[in-house]
Amino acid sequence: MVYVPQHFEETDTAALHRLIGAFPLGTLVTLGGEGLAANHIPFVLDARTGAYGRLLGHVARNNAVWSDHDPDIESLVVFQSMEAYITPNWYATKRETHEVVPTWNYAVVHAYGRIIVHDDGKWVRGQAGMLTKQQEASQPTPWKMADAPPPYTAANLEQIVGIEIPIARLVGKFKASQNRRDIDRAGAIAGLRETGNVAMAEFMNAIHQGE
């Protein structure tokens, strides 16, 4: 279980789903015959199923994770979004007392659930199609599975196995200097903008506007 101080805890399911949607490459952690395994897999989030939704993905048939995991133990999928080192030089408190230390800001979602394996062509094709549509949406001319020769597509689909994870619980940690004074947070946001990390600056600003 991740350590989450109360001021960094994010419990809004919609906010956690937005992070997963924006950063769909998850780190799937499972327990198998040789111990812990970590695999990096892009997921489709189906938010309509269950209280927290379900994750839909696929892995290479040669990847042992689909056949070598304990079905009675929850898997963990970690989704990480923007992150940034925060230097004490950005804090007004440094100039006043020097009682400051560096830190690192980030936003992560941990999704827990048991793996369901789908080793059938129809399910795998549907999942691959959903993932392709999701990721190609921003392209000027989205690529479609139908663009490739059918025999080529069929051969590739035979080499992957589907996995579904109904999400049993979600844990969100949005660390955005909530424990600092307003003037220190403002200094960190300004420093991030000046150094080009606009994404984290905007994230911090949005978190503090919502407090």
C-alpha cells in the first residue's frame, strides 16, 4: 500500500479516472511463480462497469504474466502523470528562515483488482480496436485496424492475450505542495513555469484553486 498523508490524498473517482485516461500506460504488478513481476501495459478504462470501472488490456502471448499470476491475489496497476523536482530556492520561506528542504511533486493512481484472462480472438480484437481508437483520436488521419491487410492483422492478434481487471479499489496521491504556505506554493508554480514544466505548474494551480 502506498503511503498517502491526508493532505495528498485524492478520493474523487472522476479525477482518478481522468488521470488514467490521460496517462493510460500502466505498470502492472503481479505475484507469480518467480516472485513479483512488473509489466508496462497501455490500458483502456471502461468507467461504466462497477463502482470504479475496469481496465482492459492485452499482453504478448509469450509474456508469462497472463498464465503465471496468483488469481486469488489482487494485482496492482500504477498510473503516473506529471512529476517535478521542487527546489527550496523557489520558496519565500528560504529567504526568511532557510528552514526548507527539497521535495518531489507528482500525481499517481493505484488501481487494485484480480486479473481475468481472455484468450479468445473476438475479445482481443475488440480490445485492440478500442485501444487503437483511443490513441489514434488525436491524429489528423487516424489509423484503423482495417487499414492493414486482414491476414496480417489476424496473425498479429493471435500473438496477444487479453486481460481484464475489474477495479476493486482506487488510491490516488496528488502531491502538489498542499502542505506548504500559499506564498511558497506560488513561488514553486512560478519556478516551474520559468523552467518549462508548465504541466506541473498548471496541475498545482488547479489543485490549489480547488482547495
